[in-house]
Amino acid sequence: MKRILISAILSILSIVSVSAASDRAAEALLERVCPGSKGRIVFNRIKSDPALDFFEIDMKGGKPRISGNNSVSLAVGLNWYLKYCCGIHLSWNHMSQPLPEVLPVVSGKVRKETPLTMRYDFNYCTFSYSMPFWDWSRWEKEIDWMALHGINMPLAIVGMESAWRNMLRRLGYSDKEIGDFIAGPAFIAWWAMNNLEGWGGPLPQTWYADREQLQKKILARMNNLGMKPVLPGYCGMMPHDADSRLGLNVVKGDLWNGYTRPSNLLPTDPRFDEIADIYYDELTKLYGKSHYYSMDPFHEMGDVEVDYGAAGKKLMQAMKRCNPDSKWVIQGWTENPRPQLLDAIKPGEIVILDLFSECRPMWGIPSVWKRENGYGDHVWLFCMLENFGANVGLHGRMDQLIDNFRQTKTNPLASNLKGIGLTMEGSGNNPVMFELMCELPWLGNDIPSRHDWVDQYVRARYGADDPDALAAWRILADGIYNCPLGNNQQGPHESIFCGRPSEYNFQVKSWSKMRNYYDPASTLEAARLMAKAASRLKGNDNFEYDFVDITRQALADQGRRQYQRAMSDYRTFSRKDFEQSSARFLEMLLMQDRLLATRPEFRLGSWIEAARSIGTTPAEKDQYEWNARTQITTWGNRDCADKGGLRDYANKEWQGLLKDFYYPRWQKWWQALADQMREDAGPRPDALGAGPNANKTSSELFAMALPAAPLIDWYAMEEPWTLLKGGYSSTPEGDPVRTALEALSLMNNF
């Protein structure tokens, strides 16, 4: 009895301690995002029904009071008060702002609640396309952003390679063999997803120690805020030679864009349990146990000869041996999760991320990936992918996102929906779409139209009711941010400036599936309206970021039109017009470079500096910079770039990259066309009969008569740039408003 009493007292003390710490966590968050605000806002944590998360905003003792059932709910309430009462919009480009001297009074009580208590963040790709070189300072801002936006279930895979190194050492692999297996910083995501081995590596030993310490800080802050991080589980991946090296029974997939895939350990192998247990032991020693583990077996492999049900059971058993209370998180993407695997797993033990719910939902409503019975009795999350390859460009599916989410309110196939997720391949872009997605769970049945929601978004983002800014955003919401049903393109309408030049250039990367869906005149009109608002909103960081971004989009869209003019002049043999139109295109591209130089978010130097900063020796700095340069350009070697199709997949409209990488390609292209036109013009009067084609045979002349653009070895131009070092800075150059106005003037003159 005495032992039970002591246990009960300790339990109560533990609850009190957690509650007090959680309150302190919210207070510390406020101080980070609004310096000097200690004590000005009261936080009040209240126990409630665990099936609901909620926050309330009212006044207490003359101060705003935010109440909620946990630290993340308190953070969402804080963000709501800052946005809709104080006119402070905290976004990736603007994560800190002091409170106003006089805090707005809340009349009555604002209450928001949601039954969607699982709110996930990140795609494996995000960790390579956006985060490979982040330090603690950058991660701290991201974790604050997550808390403010309601995220309580973030994927946390930083430093997982240390667990793999330690596991493989115990299995007898040498450090050299491990280095040949684990990919470099900018490519770790595709190694973790079983797509490739070793590319970008080997990782220096200092990398492991640095990422271990970083992950421990990340997890500590997430846990302090009451989040439940999702750690990487074991899905059977092994080095491709594990059959010959260790005598294991494995299944191997085909090459992935020219790269050798890791093998998959068959669940029937006698050593499966032993190897899985070693992995979890090493992961736990480093980072502790988790409520959730992420595993995506046989990712993008198509059908292989595996008993998916047996494999699923084995993976689940191994995870449960590590933590009996844990749940399996799996991505709903293409063929995953296989129906046989789901049939073998008890409902409630697996959480499925419906990865592309705003465009290709798999949970049961009409789409190209529709599953007739959805996910059956299994728990799933409604996710927004939004961005592929971290490409720069305005893009969104406002109506589709809102309408698809509305359908979850009444569709029986959504009865096991337990939350939402942000599953973007790249972060830090299109904040409007992420704000919308993160608010949807808290709106209940009062989900507004895109027009009504955008109106309140603009007021919150700029802290003002500006008619021209509002008109600009309405145009964008009706056009580029409202990609229609049936258009399955992957991410933004890509900038033609970033594409490998060709005679019929349209999409930049191989799988973008682009289709025209908005008038390019609309983005130009939106930029012009933002220019009108500039006299009133200049100095507002959110406005200046948006003004640059919207003008960038308009210039890219007009650049596409200019390309068509130049190619028309080429095809009609209008040599003088071609000279002018191709020169104008290049002028627009360089103007884009100058415009983006004004913001650190759009500077190549921010990416390169971050990569070099984590190296401890010149050699490490050079390796990390090579990773950074290669990923955003060729992505891989010649075979991967030219045959695999990954070149320019992570293309970026960034200052520096435009001028030094994309501009030379386009300059060479236009010059090659000009040279071809000059040759086709025939001999000059002063050299009659002595033209370059004078001695061609009839068959050669016939072949020349067929339309054929020049063939250029682009990789031979691109790969040398990936080997260069330094030369780029994150420091902005020029005034963003003035430069945006210059860009608009240039477009008006065309």
C-alpha cells in the first residue's frame, strides 16, 4: 500500500513538473519570436479530453491570456493572437518581431479546437533538398515555426547515419565499406529511401559527431514543446552486396536513375531479427526510444517477389521489440503501402501519410491514385505535398486543398482520419499554402472560400488593409495559386530560365508534368499592383519578400513568352529580329539575377555558405560544397543527368545560379542558333560559290534541309561548374523594392 501511495505521489509530481515545464516552454517560445515580451502574455495550460486539442484567447488582469491543453496548442494560440490581433505574421522569411507597445484587447473569448490531434511535418526529401546543411540556429527557428503552426509529430532523421554506421560496424563492415554505402549530405534522403548508395560520400567522421549532437538538440527542443518526433525505423535495407558479404537472403531492385540500389533483407532470413535488433539498439543508445518510427519498405521499386504481408509483420515485430507502445508511420506514395502489407497489420498500429492529398489522394475520393476502399480500418493523415525538388515558384491548389479537406468531414472513408501532414520535398517557399494547410484543422466546419481566407491572410501578413496588395493576392488566388483539378503537375510552373535550352523548351525537369493553367498576364498584373502598394508597405519584411517573389514569377512568365518570340524568329529566319529577341531574353535573365540578389532567401550564397560552414577542414568544406552545387544542377553523374533524367530536378531561380550556370547555357544556345542561321544564309557576295555548304553531296544537302536544332553536350558545360569553389555570398545586394520596380519597367518596355 505504501509503495502504491509513493508511486501515486511521484506520478502527480511528474504531471505537475511536465505542466510547469510546458508553460515555461511556451513562454520561452514567445521570448524567442517576440524579444522582450516576457510576462506580457499569460499562458494557461488546462487538462482536457485527449481526443481534442484546443486553445482559447481572452484577457486576464489586463493581459492577453492564451489557454490550451498542451504546449503546441498554446503555441498555435499565440500564433493566432499575433496574426489576427497584432498584425504580426511569423513566416520562414520573418521569424522574429517585437510585440506592439500596447497589446490589442481581445473582446470575449476566441476558442479553436480540433479532433485532428496528429499533425506531421517533413518528407525524407526535405532533409536533403532544404536541410542538409542547417545548423542549430536554423533548426531552432524551424522548430519554433512548427510549434506555432501546430506541428506535434515531426519526422526527425538528422544523425540517423550514425546509427547505421554503428550497426554496420557490429556486422563486420569496415569504415571504408560503410563510407561507400552511406550517401553524402545532399543525397542522404535517397539513400534512406533505398534508392542509391554512396553518391556524394564518403562522409567524414566529423560529420557523424556533428550530426549526432545536432539531433540531440533537435530532439530535446521538440520534446520540451511536447512534440512526439518520428524516428527512422528499420525496413530491411542493407548494402547491395549483403548477399555475398554476409551470406544474407536479399531482394534487389533495378537500377535507380543509373545508381545501384541497396538490397532488401528478406523477412525469412534467419538473421533478420538479429540485424533489426542491432539497428534499434544503436538508434536507441544515440537518441532514445520513440512513439513513432518511419519505415517505407520497397519504396519506388515496383512489384518484387516478396511476401509483403510477412515482411510487414517482421518489421512491426522488430519495432515493437524496441518499444511495444510505438506506431509505424508509412508514406502513401505510388504502390505503397501495399494492400497485402496493410492486411497483415492490426488497425491502430500503423499511421499512413496520404502524401499528396491536395492533388492525387489515395484515400478514396476521385484521383489518378484512388484506392477504392481507401486505407480500410487504418489510421491515416491528410497531407499536402505542394513542392517537388524545392523548386522556386509560386504554386498552389487552393480549391482542391479546401474541397478535398471538406470531403473528409462527410466521407465514410475518412472515419479513421486522425490528422494532417506537411510532406513537401522542399521547405521555405509559398508560405501562403502552408498557412492555409495548418489552419484547416482548427476551423471545424467553418472552412472559408479561398477568397475569404486570402483576404484575412493578406491583412495578417502585412498588418494592414492595403487595397492594392489585396487585389494582387486575389488575382494570384484565382490563377497561379488555384491549379485546377485534373492538372497533376509536380510543383510550380517552372522558370524557363532554369531549363536546359532546346528547340521546344517547356518543362525544366523530366517528370514535372507541367500544363498551362493560368494566364502569364495575371502574375504581371499582380506584380504591378504590389508595386502600387510599395509606397505604403515598403519596409515591411513580409511585403518586400512577397514583392520580390511575385515580380520574380512575373519575369519568369514573361521570359517564357520572350523565348517563344525568339524561337519564332529563328524558325521564320528573321535574323535581325532573332538577334534582338534572343538578346532581350538574356537581358531578362540577368535582370532576374539582380532582383533575387536583394533577398538572402533567393541567393545561391546562402546555400553554399551553409554547406561550407559545417566543414572542419578545407577538404570537408569542398566536399560539402560539391554536394550543394551538384544536387541543384546535374544532380548526378552523366548517366544520371542525361539518361536517368534527374538533371535540373532541384532547379532554383537563385541569384548566382542564374548568372553563372543558367545564363551561359542560354548564351551558348542562342549563339549556336545564330551561327546556324548565318551558315544557312549562304555565301557572301564577296565569296560567291565559296560558302560552307558548297561541296556538300546531294544527300547531305537533303539532310540539312530538314529542321534540326544544334546538338550541344550540356553536361560538358555543367559538370565543370559543380567542381568550382566559393565565390558566393548570402549578403543581400540592392534595394528589393527599387529593383523590383526596375524589373517591372524592363517588362513594360518589352
